[in-house]
Amino acid sequence: MDLKFIKYEKRNHIAYITFNRPERMNALHPPCHLEMDSVWDDYVADKSAWVAIVTGAGDKGFSAGNDLRWTAENPGQLAEITRGKGGFAGITARYDIYKPIIAAVNGFALGGGFEIALACDIIIAAVHARFGVPEPRVGLMAAAGGVHRLPRQIPLKIAMGMMLTGKHITAADALRYGIANEVVPLKDLMATAEKWAAQIMECSPLSVQATKEAAMNGLGMPVEAALKKHYDLQAKLFRSKDAVEGPLAFSQKRKPNWTGE
């Protein structure tokens, strides 16, 4: 895969995705989004990749969001920002990735950068990280899902306060509001994200994916309707080799050997 703006590697069932434009605080422009479409396609297709960790190069920015310099240099092309199929960073408008995604936020996660993190399943933040949707301050809006995901993930009044003022919040605030799962020193950020990935991988990858699919597709539904919706998914999972291996390993008092089949 020929990537210029993204680093992508896989080790021990983990896919590592790094926004690699530190000179622009890892702000993203259209070529980045197209590269990310390819990265996510690969992650979904690779059965040996069970968890993804997304982060930014350097220690200042996870992603500052939309590359405003590119926008200023290309007037009239604002619609090009998310011309890829998956939206901003290939993820904010993509709803078929049921493998878990961890955001390791190593600095500023602003605008589209915050929207990327909100589209992930788990957020681990460095203590100096900052979150915000400052788009109204430059005549825009958090249109890559931020105006919808944020009010669904934290209390409405706090979300509205952030969105209408464009002010940032600290990593400690993100933890307090329930956006971040854990806040750690920068030096421990990737190790902590890998710890979470390892804990996820103690579970069957098929069970994890089915759990995420059922939970995400059931959001906004009454419980009865959500339960009916995942019957077929549950039946498929229960016919898998992992569903045989799990109880067998438990009865034999050993760690299961998951195959994802």
C-alpha cells in the first residue's frame, strides 16, 4: 500500500495507524482521507488484524482536524474535504467496521480530529491532550459527525456549551465527562493503548465484533427491537469455532486459542 501521509503497520493482531503530518499538527487534507479509506478497507479485510490503535505523529497533536491552510489555498473546494467514501479520515461516515478501534490521543484533538476520536470505541488520552470542536470560530461546523456524536456521548448541556463556544476541554475533563476511558502520561500512552488492546484480545475476536455490531446497530432502538435485530448475528456467532473453543478452554482451565473462525 503506497501511503504518503499515513503510517500503517500490523503486529501481533494489532493494526497501528498514525497520522503523519506533524508539521501541520496532523491536520488532514483530501489525500489523507483517501489514504485512510484504503487503510480501513485493509483493516476490515485482514482477518489477522483484531484491534486498531489510531494516533498522531509527534507529541503535540493527535489531529488538528481539517487542514485550514489547504482549505485557504484551495478556495471553493471545501466539499473535497470528505470526498472519500468513509468521510473524515475515512471513519466518520463509515458504519461497517465492527472490529474495535482505540484512539491514543497524544495532544490536540480538535475539530475533525475530535470527530475521529469520537468515532472510535475507546479513547486513551495523554494528560496534556485537549479536545474541542472550534469550527464555528472559523465559519464552519463540526459536520463530520461531531454535532451528532458529541451530544450522544456526554450530557447535552456540556456538549452544547462546547459546540456553541468552540472552547477546548482538558483530558481530565474528558475523563470526567466520560469521553476518555483513561488518562495517562504521554510516555505511557501507547503502552496503555496496547494494554487495552491486549485485554480486548483475551476475548474471542468474533465475539468482540458481534458485540460491537449489535451495540452500535441497536442504538436508538427500543430494547425489544434491538434484540430481534441481532438474532441472526447471535446464531452465526454461536456456530463459530470460537464458540466451541471458549467453553472447552474454560472447562479445561486453560487460556482459549482464538482463531476468529
